[in-house]
Amino acid sequence: MTQLRIVLLEDFGHVPLTLLTRQEGIAKAIIEAVDGRPADVVALESLLHRIHTSIEGKTFLLVIDDVCTEGATKLEALKEVLKNGAEGSRILVTTRKEEVAVMMGAEGNMIFLQDLP
């Protein structure tokens, strides 16, 4: 039986980190959610490899909340690794900036919410 994992990553857009550190933080959070234990590696390439093998054949929903930096293109390596999940896996990115959504490849899949009263 295929198990669906739901992973919510929050507040990465507001943390004053370098883009490399942000990528490592996101990668570590994914590994912790999938493996149920802290990541024991720190190098980005090692983290990405571990994600690649951990999600192979698994269906998942990954939510990355409030991405607010145009540096979202730096997440390309992570997006490539996440393609190793099973068919039906999805990544949901929330942002306040249309430019970020476009950079994340969401053209045609964007949902615009109106301001709350």
C-alpha cells in the first residue's frame, strides 16, 4: 500500500538566511518529515541525494508556505529531486508575489485570493 505523506514547511521566506542555507533548511525539514528523525548530513548535495532515495515511489503532498523571495529559482535542484516521487505527488507553494509563483513554474495553475475584509 502506498502511503501519502503530508509535509508543511513554514516561514522560510522570512528567515534572513542565505539562499544556500534556506535550501539546506528546506531539505532537512523534508528528510525529518519523511524519515521521522533529524538529518545527519549537512551538505546540500548529500541532503538532495537522501531526499531522492527517501521519496522514491512514494506519494506525497509537500506544502511550502509563504515563499516571498524572488530567489525561488534557486530551488531548482530541490524541484528536480522531488520528481522522484510516485505519480500523483504534488507540491503546493504559497506566496504573496506573482513573480515567485511564475518562477516556481506555476503559470496556469495559480489561484489568486482576494484581500480579506
